[in-house]
Amino acid sequence: MHLQPASVILRSVDQPGPETFAENARAALRDTTLTGALRRATDTFAERRAGAIGQVPEWEALRTQAAAIKAHTLARLDHYLEQFATNAERAGVVVHWATDAAEACAIVRRLAADRGARRLVKSKSMATEEIHLNAALAKDGAEPVETDLGEWIIQLAGETPSHIIVPAIHKTKEAIGELFVDKLGIPPSSEPAVLAEHARQRLRAHFADADMGISGVNFGIAATGTILILENEGNARMTTTLPRVHVAVMGIEKVIPRFADLDVFLKLLPRSGTGQHITTYQSLLTGPDPRGQGPSEMHIVLLDNGRSRIAADEVMRQTLACIRCGACLNACPVYQSIGGHAYGSVYPGPIGAILTPQLSGMHSAGTLPFASSLCGACKDVCPVKIDIPSLLLELRQRAVEGTPGHPATRGGFVDRMVWRLWAFCMRGPRRFRVAMALARLGEKLPLLGRLAGPMRAWASTRELPKLAQRSFRSTWRGGTS
């Protein structure tokens, strides 16, 4: 088994990267169509989630149990991975270990080439997006067809996903209709049922002709070597049963110890992600079908790509507990305003802000931990209780201390002086009263805000809170009428 640091590539060259997050975010904020679509979708998911979890009295107990299962597994990851691989091989699976993105892609390319597989279908998978598997297979003239409706829309548009669960969340039905007219030559329409029917007819032919199916993995059960794939459309089930070869790409953090543990996660994931009580399709696969009614070969690629390095970091290890539900994105005011593409990473939103810098390095993604208001909404909705705000603060400190020239260190002297002045004013009641008096005076001199660069930048998209004309202390001393 090889568990080593990764040489990670998290985006294609024609997409904006995390190193230009500030510019990406400003461009997204100017796109009113984008922000409107995001707000409608995330509001809908929030309402559905609230309704779904309201019917589960033991919700908090389930979150605590899930967090404990993940913490236990991640602390013994090598043991459970070996157990999973052994049991999967015993069931007839060929297990491959990939230390990084390049090795994982090479394994899948070799499997396709050795079997003469030219017609490939793929179900939704964040791990394959992470390693840019489609682009790697395209070099051999065998780019797979995405069969998840959202992923297929994104593939037609030549874009990357904007959300972990809903890849095309940033697109309106009118935009999708125009895309289908352009790419498929259908009559103009913006009716979801009509567009879905056209997609269904096109994708059926790909399923029927496919030589190889590629999928991701939601959970891998160590005790049996079983993988679980969750979906709502049925495309993953056809991807993993119709072609003669099935290849599953599984991040090593997806392993859990026992079959019984699924009971916890299957109550948490759909309710957190989409507000469903249960995911429509749940496919449990333990090796190829011995009756010959499914693929004759099943391969699992266990992907490290930097995960073992995160698992070895006791502070950041809980990052790997993420079950990819997308709840933190739906709750995040930053994501709701700018969408996923602004992050320049496969993993956007709060979870991406802590995961991407650890995978790709602070040199390219060190700005992402600062893409948060630290409001704590992500922590509140996370089904496995990942303390994202604390991890963001930890990464901010690491970025400033370990990355020369990081944007957060610019003007460092001024920042230090401001915080020292703040600390000085907070250490005594007299100092505090003087500071508040000066602050009230400053409100009457707006020129000061225009002169100070950081204040000007902050106020460009926010309204400065107004101080009360009379402080609480003075009101208390004077009594109330």
C-alpha cells in the first residue's frame, strides 16, 4: 500500500484558479443572473433540509455518532484500507493504489487501452473531477460521456461543476435551453421536462454502446469490501451494470468500518444535502456479478492524492470526514454570492476553502481560507460536525506564517499597529470610553473612510454599522424614563 503526499492538479488550464480568487469573486458579484440562480437554489435546499431534519428527533445524536465513526476510522486509516482491499479482492475486485492524480489517471487509461474500450460512460464523481480524468482519457480519444444530468450539461458547456451536489446550480433553465439548442439542435424550449427528455434519449444510446463504466464511491465498507454509490437519476446504476468493465475511483477517506455504520450516514447525507429523506438509488456492489448479469470485471482505484498527508496532521485530519453533502455550500453567504467557479477549485465553498489548500498547497490556494466571514453556518449544518471555522483560522495562520508575499501579509505593519491599538483601548474602561468618543467623531468625518485604503475596500460592498448616539454605560448611569 502506498500512502504518500500528492502532486495535485485541481483544475484545467482554461479555468480560473484559486490564486486569482479575489478577481474571480469580483467578476461573479457583477453577474446578477448567477447570483439570482444561486440564491433561489440554496434557499430551496435550506428549506427542504430544515423540513427533513425536523422529522428526525435524534438528529444531533446521529451527527455526534457520525463524527465519532469518522474520527475513529481516520485515526486508523491504514488498517481499514488494508481490510477493505483484502475483502474487495476476495470478492473478485482488482484493487489499484494511486499515490496521486497522474497515477490514478494512468491506471484508468491503461485499463481502457488494454481492453480496447473506446466508448466510456461516467457517473457523477468528485474524485474523477479532482484528478481531471476526462481530460486524461481524451488524450487517447476516449473521453467518457457524463451521464448525470447536471454533469452532462456542464460537459456540453465546457465548464467545471459549480457545486458538489448540483453541478449546474449556476445555470437557469433558460440558459440550459439555449445550450441544448446550440449543442443538440433541438427546438427552443426552457421547460425542464422537455429538456430532461431530450437528455434521456441522448444518454440511453451511450449506455447501450458503452465498453466501460466509470463511477465514484460514496462509502467503502471495510468489513466486506463493498462500495456504495448514491444517486437520484438511475444513471450510476446503468453505468455500473451495462458495460462489461466497471472502474470505481474512491478517495481513501471514503472507507468506513462496518455495514452497520451506513445506517447513520444514510440518514444524514440526503437530508443534509438535498433535503431528501432517502436518496432515490442506493447501489451496493461487492465484486462483479458471479451470475454474469453485470460487468465481468470490477476495478477499484484507491486514490490518495494528498489525503494521507492530511490524515497525518492531527489538527487538520477532520477535513477528511467530509461526506460531500454540500450543506456547507448551501449555508455559506460567500458561496451564495459568488458560486463555485470563483474558488478556482473542484471543491468550492467552505469545505473547499479548507481542503483545496491542503491538497494543492498554500502557494496556489492560500487565499481560500480567507474567503469566509467565519459566521459559523457551515459548522452548524455539517452532518459530521467538522469545525470548519477553526480549521479556516488554522490555515490562515499557516498561510501568513509560511507563505512569503501572501496577500494577507501585505501591509502587515499597519495591521499589527491597528490590532495593538485595539488591544490597548480594550484594556481599561477609560480607554474604551475615549475610543468610542473618537469613533463617534469619525462617523461625522466620512473623509477618513475614503482616505484609508482597507476601510474603503471594506465599505465598498458593506454598510458600516452606526454607533448609538448614547452609550449603554451612560444610559445606565442616567437611568431610564
